[in-house]
Amino acid sequence: MVLQYKLKTEKRWKDYPGKAKLKHPVSKCDFRLLSSDKSKVLVKKAGYAKVMKRFRQIEFFKHRKG
């Protein structure tokens, strides 16, 4: 999966470098989640908390045994 972000005032999406390397606070950015080949949008434009919640759900079910 690929996490991308952009400032709310910008139009172009960028790959997310990590919270520590981000130059702006996450409250001023929009986020989205894409499949690993970037062909499918898993979460459309949303806040950081909502996107990360969905990311953790997908990872949990991907690695679930049974």
C-alpha cells in the first residue's frame, strides 16, 4: 500500500515520507491510501487518523492466520 499526502491548498499528491520528515503539521494536509501498484484508491481524500485506521485494518486482515 502507498500512503500519499498533499497540502489542502495544493493539487498534486506526493508519497508520504513519514510523520517526522513532514514539513507541515498533519492537520494542514489531506491523505489518501492506494494499492501497492497505485492502480486502485483504497481510501479517498481524508484526514490522517481516518486513513491510518483503515491502513491498520487492512494490515490486520492481511496477516491474520486461520
